[in-house]
Amino acid sequence: MYPDEKGHYSTSFTIVKEITCIDEDYAKETARRLITLTSRRFTFRYVMIPEFTFERKGNIVKYTSEYIKGNPCSIERMNAEVWPDCVLRTDPFTIANYGRENFVVCDTRKKIFFVDLEDCGHILINERKKRWNYHKERWAQGLY
């Protein structure tokens, strides 16, 4: 929700993402990850998961999510908040892609939201660290 300057009304936005999977089995796996994300969306300390619903029809998965208006997370907040919350967490189910564009700092709430919702899963900590280091090198090059 985004209130106007005088607080007279608020506006909310949604985004719809449709994913055409290579086959129905992969679509089922994507749907299972979204089900797990739904049940674990409040288990992150710093990173927020926006409200969302989803459906699967054959090899297509479609989700509708709250649109988070903001900017990519700073490298400082990635290191201070995303690293411990997503990479070092003890739960093997976590966020899988550490590109800064996937972590948006909401303009009004100043919280970090993960916005590429299907990019999560059960990932061993060593693999998470490899993925983190890959993105960290890209940040050093000025890339997201």
C-alpha cells in the first residue's frame, strides 16, 4: 500500500508472472517450491516475502504478487542482512538467487523484499556460498 502525501487514499499494485516450464514435472516442482515458500515466508529475519497466490495448469505456473515499489538493495544491506538471513540460515529451504535486482528495498517500508519468488529451494550451504560469491563478484564489477 502506498498512501498519497496527505494520507487521503492509498494505492496497491500487483504483478503477475507466468512461467512456461519445459515440462509438467518441472512445473510441479516449481509449484512445490512456491507452496514451501508460502509456509516459510515468515521464517526470514530481515528479508520479507510479499503476499502472493499461484496456480499451475499443465506446464504453466502463474503467480500474482504484491508489487514492491523501490530500488535494488545496497551492497551493504546485502552483506549485513541478506547474507545471514538467506545464505547462512540453518533451514535448507532458502532463496536461491542473490542478484541485487531480486531484493528490493520498499520505498515506504524500508524493508528488503525478495521479488523473484520461484527462485528458491532446498540448497546446501556450500552451494549457497558459491552462488553468493558469484553475485558478489558481479557487484564488484558494477553489475547487479
